[in-house]
Amino acid sequence: MLAQPIIEAQKRYAQLVVTNAKSILRSNNKKASGNLIESVRYTVNSQGKITFSFAKEGKYVQSGRLKYPGRGVNPKGKFVANLKNWIRQKGIQGRSKDGRFITNQSLAYLIARGINRKGIKPLPFMSMAIKQTKEQQKKELKKAATKSLVARLKAAS
């Protein structure tokens, strides 16, 4: 088990990473329902190991989505259903060539087809947040190690 000051330093660092990740998502307009931003969390165990977690849709934001130009789109599939919910949350209303409104189902199918053809660009928000705060983690850990060492020396004497 690590000394308490080191675990506290890890917690401060993890909180900073989570805050930066959320701000990266907000600044890049990755807020449809807010579920992803609210789901970014961390845990620190007694060994000082940090684990970051976020909602399952975050993996598509973090890693993007490859294009599958030859793959068809199932209009009744889960991917289209998820897009349909996203369209509803965003309040998007599609129109046909002649200016008439189209259904959310049709719009979701068209968006799914476009994603299959072009893919989705990744936004590695967690990687970016960790990279931004790496130097601060080093400083925090040095302070915590010094504090822990001083406490041990005082206890030994």
C-alpha cells in the first residue's frame, strides 16, 4: 500500500485529467445529451493505480469510426436506432431535395450511410487530457513523495 500523500496526489491528478477531458469535449461540441461528459470518471485504488472510465459511446469519440464503404446499412438496426435518438436529442430536422421534411428514420439512415462511407474523425479527449497534465503529475508526485519521506523519517526518530 502506498503512502496516503501519494494516493492523494494521484487523486488530485486524476481529477485534473477528468476536468480537462470534459472541457475538451465541451470545446469540440461533443455534447448531444451530455451523457458522455457526465460519465467521465476516475478511481484510484490503494496501490495508486488510476482507472478512467466513460460511457460506451465515448469509444467512438476517442477512437473515431472506420469507414466501411462496401458495407450496407440495416435501417432497422441498432446503429440507425442510436442515430435516431441522437437526431431527436439534437433537434435536427432533415429535408428532401424538394424542401419537404423527411422522417427521423430516413435521416438516421442517410447519416449512417454517410458514416459508413466517410467514417468519423477521432477526438482522443482522454489522451489529450493526460498529455496536458503529465508535467503537473510529476510535480505533484515529487511533492507527495517528499512529504511522505519526511513523515517516515519523523516517525522513525
